Amino acid sequence: MSRARDLLATLRRRHAVAAAVFLPVAAGTFFAAAQTAAARCCTLPSGGSPNATAIATLYDIILGLGIAVFLIVFGFIAYSVWKFRASKHPVAAQFHGNTRLELSLTAAATMLLVVIAAATFIALPTIIDPPNSNANIGSVLSASLTAPVPPNGKEVTICVMGRQYIWRYTYGANCNKTAWQDRLPYSYQEMEAPAGEVVKLVIQSSDVIHSWWIPALGGKVDAVPGYTTYTWFEALHANVLYHGQCAQLCGREHAFMTAEVNVVPPAQYAAWLRQQSNAIQGQNDQVAQVRRYLVKQGILTSSGNF
Amino acid sequence: MSTIQHASRPVPQILVHEVHKPRQTRQWLDWVTTTDHKRIGIMYLVLTFVFFTLGGVEALLMRSQLSVPNNTLVSGLVYNELLTMHGTTMIFLFVVPVMAGFGNYFVPLMIGARDMAFPRLNALSFWLLLLGGIVFYASIFWHPPQAGWWSYPPLSSKLYSPGGGQDAWIFLIHLTGLSSLVGAINFYVTIVNMRAPGMTWGRVPLFVWSILIYAVLLIIALPVIAAAVTMLLTDRNFGTHWFDPTNHGSPVLWENLFWFFGHPEVYIMILPGFGMISEVLPVFARKPIFGYKAIAASTIVIAFLSTLVWAHHLFTAPMPLVVLGFFMLSSFLIGIPTGVKIFNWTATLWRGSLVMTASMMWAIGFIVLFLIGGITGIFLATFPVDWQLNDTYFVVAHFHYVLVGGAVFTIIAGTYYWYPKMTGRLCNETLGKWSFWVTFIGFNLTFFVQHALGLSGMPRRIYTYQEHMGWSTYNFISSVGAFIMATGFVMSFYNFARSYKTGKVAGPDPWKANTLEWFTTSPPPVNNFDSVPRIRSVEPMRDIRLEVEAQTGTLQKTGGSEQFARA
């Protein structure tokens, strides 16, 4: 009998030792895994651009409050279902309401929403107003009422034109006005952007409604034909390729209307712009050459018609 | 206790008689020509459940397509047709009219009326709905619409959607809109004028309150969408340019008009469900509803605010910042009366004696799912957060928590609750509970992971995705969940179909419920009631039971050990 008790005690001690070692490790692993899992499943991308980070923070605040509210209300429901089931609680209390409780809970819900509204308005400037930028690559743009402009007025302007089912980017100030005359460089699907500079996007559409969205670089903005919308980002890390895609149903190949933003150091960006300009110029020259040839042969008229 | 015995059969005795007329016509002709609100109600329910099944099949096809990356089960075109058909069917041909079906059957019974105010208009409502459904579904033999249930122009214009499907969609909106509008006027007149003696506004059952507000919202919202789709029709076919940006029209005008209808529509779909829950919970918790006035008042407040929140669907559209701020705050405001309701339902459970019937399980499941849907709504109402989440799977998850976890769960709860009244037979409780758990688990598998998909950047309405996006696992879970959920619903459908013949005979008041529809036989005779008692509270049947108890010493409402709880 006593031997059995000894054995039991030893076992218990061993368990205690094992638990002392195992539990912190398990807890640590669990929390690390939970954190990784949470980052993968339950948070918005942050760190790419200040506006995206601010939105992610705002989201985290609401998530915390939301989980708390859910746990409290769900706790009450679960407790009621368990505690007051008919077999255990055969006689129901007959009461019709409690005005004071009703009003105080309404007030509590209101306070919660006031907190979220306040947090939103506190975070808002970081999300909609770009910070200062060096931006020696682009030219300084005059302020407009709706376009985001950093305090010092320096920014890189890129026009985003949505069409079924590709994005076209034109680089440089006045890109939505005099792109053709200014021979601005352009590209499709993959945008080049300088790191550490405020990039203003001028967003338009030439056919149906699209929605511009690179999650890591801030929220989405609809590209509505007939309207010009604006957003901005400041990519904090160079040599990263950000992915996004059109978020508004725009037709049968909507799923393939993707966008990439290739963030490069400013010097490399400037070099890329020159290279792209030269490439486009080279192509244009070739086209002009072919055209001259065709006109000479009498295949095309001088105004370019067959 | 020795003198008090449990009632072995429902008392009070029922004072109605079926008038048997020798049959002169064929039975199907009776159904086609009927103006009886109960038959119309049954036809509504059967028809809308057929559309629910069709919409469900479309959903399963979409989930199958998305179950693995780069799937080629359907093309982008077919996928767009499926998503348009699914959304349109579920909203215009299932959730809105199914509420009209329940309203049709139970509003006159609950207020002690013999029929709706305008029985022929009532029949017209139903046949217009059927016509709308036929016009819309006929398009699958030609070119189904493919611009989504919002049909944003220019995508829905002749240039980008040349097929006739878009026009079929417009006619569906016209026909079902007319059907709902006529029905709404009918409900309004019936509830305002035909209540039983003594049924003051403070004694109107909460389901009837919710149908009244449903009717008012339909009358407010439907003319707007009717006008908007007419403008779209003339844009497409008669050379106008309301929404054509190349001729100074504005797609944003459509977005505003559509959602001015579209957001009240959400409450049109969910408020009657709230009403059903407010009927089911007190019956199976064996205690009065907590805060009757607060629930009725919050219904009115929600309806009022629902006309002031539409632009939260347009947070990413070109709009000034002050407008965004206004619509964020108004959307927050609508969370308060909704929170009041959830609080009142929870408090109704508190210290009750909960009889966990199938109906009760679906009702409590609804509260939990709707709670999640409500909380995720706060994320979307916060406009900077919505800039990230709008048009992603987070939104898809949110509105399915509200409309499936919300509206559809209330519909099933209501069907289990009222099935004995409509057919005279009880459903199989065990199967109903299994169906609940399978659906509940399947639902959460399907839609909970979609929050994560949205957060990791998956836009809605894409027909396929690449493996390197990291969406494959969640999508696979979601698709498996969808089939589990479908199995759960099929179990309930089977239950409803089989119990019609084999269910236990229910008697007039199997649940010992509170409202007047249980004062007549199951199913009720054509004239509903021979005599209507004077109403003294919001629970007339309970009053009658207490009266009988006082007179006979027979305990009418026991502590929940009724036979049906074990069935």
C-alpha cells in the first residue's frame, strides 16, 4: 500500500518536473504559432507604406474590441443555454424587462462606437495625408483640392489607367493631361516606383469601373470612367515586388486583371525611366520608319489610312 | 401539486369549424385561383424554397470552381453569370419573398383577421413573383446576365453586356418589385386596420411589427430601384445616357440610386427574421420576451436609419471625405438598435427554462452568427478600414453571416416553429437538430475562413486564382464547408417534405405558444377563426391558458418537460 503511494508520489513529482519544463515551452510555442497564424489570417498588411500601416493599426483596435464584445455576448448565450436548459432549470423567471439595464447597455454600446470613431479620426491624417518627400525625380506639382500633396509639395506622380483587363501606368507630372505631347514613359501591369518617396497616383478608367488595390501599399480606390480619383503611397522598402489586383467586377477576365508594384531605389527608378523612354522612343522610331516605307510604297496614305 | 395535472392535450378547446363544401373543381385549379392568404403563403414558401435550391446549386458550382487554384470547371464568363444569378436569386427570389410568404400566412392569423385586406391583390403579388422568376431564369437558355447583382454600368451597358440577360434582369426587378410593392401595401393596410379587438399597438406581436416595418421599407426603397432600372433599360435600348460616362452620364449616379434601395433591402431581408426570433425565443424559453417595447422601437429606428447609410457601399467610389465621415457615423448608429436587439434576445434566454427544440437551436444559432456578422460590419463601416476590405472576401463573409447566418437561419427556425400550424404535423425533431449542427458547422467552415481570405487580399468575384497567392488552403476549406452546409439544408428540406405525410399530428398548439395563430386548428380553416377573443396583452394565448388554469386547476404551461422536447 505504502509502496503504491510512493510510486504515485514519484509519478506526481515527475509530472510536476515534466510540466515545469513542458508547459512554458508549449505555451511559448503556442503563442509564437498563434502570432504567426494571426499574422497570416487575421490582420491587414502593414509596414509597406505609412497609410497601410495606419489602417492596419485601426483594424487591430477594432478587432480587439470586437473580440471582447463577441466573447462577452457569446459567453452569456452559452452560459444561458447550459445553465437554464429545461431539464436543470424547470421554472422560468417571469420578467418583462429592465429599463435601467437596457439604457445602460445601450449607452455602453454607444461609448464603444464613440471610441472607434475617435480612433478613426485620430488615424485619418496619417492615412490620407502623405508625409514629406525628397522626390527629386518627379517635378513639383501644384496643389489641387482632391489630390494628396505632401507639405513640401514634392511628390512623384504616376497615372493609373484601368481598362479591361490591364492597368497602364504613365510616369510624370501632368500624366493625365499631356502625356502624349510630353512623351512620358509608360508601362503595363508592372509599375516601377521609387522607395522612400511619396508617389501620388492619379486613377482613371477608360471603359468600365475598376478598382486599384495593392494591399501592402494602402487602401483601394475605384477607377470610375468620367471621374479622376487619387491615392498615394510611400514604399518604405526597396527591392520588393508588391502584388495586387482589380477589386471591382469588370468583366469576364476580372480575375486576371493583376497589378505589380516593383519598388526600387530612387536612382534605379530614374535610370529605369530613362531606359523606358528610350525604349519607347526606339519603338516609335521603328514604327515611323515602317510607316514612311509603306507610304512610299503606296500601301498607306500620308494620313495613315490604308 | 397533487390536484394539478399536466395537460395531456392542448386546452383551451378550439372554437372553429371547417366548412366542407362539395368539391366542384380540380384541386390544382383551387390553388391557381385561390385568394386564401394561407394557400398563397404556402405557394410563396414552396416557390421561394425552390429558388433557394437553385441559388444554392449556383453557389456550390462557384465554390467547386474556387476549391483549387487555376481550376477550369467553369469559364470566367460562366462564373460571372453564376455569381449574378446566385445573388439575384437569393435576394429577389428567396429572402425577400420568403418573408412575404411567412407574413402572408401568419400576419392575419396573429392579428386575428380572417384574410389579408386585399385578397386578390395578394394573389397578384404571388403570380407577379412567379412571372419575374420565370423571365429571369428563362435567360439561362440564351445569355444570362453577367454584371453582378449590382449591375454597375458601364459593365451592364449594351456595349459591355450585349446579351439580353441584362434586360431579363431588369424585368425581374420590375416584376418582383411590383409584386413586393403590392404585397407591402396589402400588409400595411391589413395590419393597420384588421387587428383583433383590444390589440393596441403595444400588443401587436413582434413578428407583425417587423412585417409592418418591412412593408414600409419596401414602399420607401422599391420605387427608387424601379426608377433606376428603368433608366438602365432606356440607356441600353432607347439611346439615353443616364449612366454613360462618354456622354456626360455618371456611373456613380447608378451606384447611389442602387444602394439607396440596396441598403434598406438588407433590412427588408433581415427585419422579419428578427421578428420570427422574437416570437420563437420567448415560447421556448418559457418566459416573456425581454423588453418588448425596446425591440419594437429598435425595429423602427433601424428602418429609419437604414435609409441613411447607403453610401457605406461606396467608400472607395469618388466621394468627398465629409460624405465618408457622415456615412461611417450613420452606419455606426445603426449598430446601436441592432445591439439592443441582440441584448434583448440574450436577456430573454436569461433565467428562462430553455426547451431545446430544433426551432430553438436554429434561433440561438442565428443570434451567435448574426453577432459575428454585426461585429464584422463595424470594420466595414470604418471607412479607412473599408478601403482595404471593400470588395474582398471579408465582405463576402460579412454579408453571408448576416444573410445566411442571419436571415436564412431565422427562416429555418420559423419553418420548424410554424410547420405544425401550416401542415398539422410535427417535424422530426432529431433530424432537425442534426440538420442544425451540420449546417452550423458547414456554415462556419465556409464563411469564417473567408474573413482570412479577404484580409490576405483575395478580391470577390474572381473566378480563379494563382497558387502562389497562398489562398488555396482557405478556399479548399471553404468549398468543403459549402458542401457540408448544403447537406445540412437538404436534411431539413427532407424533414419538411417527409413530415408532411409521416409527422406526428400536432394539434392546435403543440408548443404552448403565446400568439393568436395557435388559437385555431392546425392547419387553420379557410375562415381562420369562428370567434376572436379580446386581446389583453402581447401574449393572448398565455392569458387564455392562465384563465383555463384558474378555472380548471389544470396546469397549462409546464416547466419545459413537454413531450415534444424529447421527441
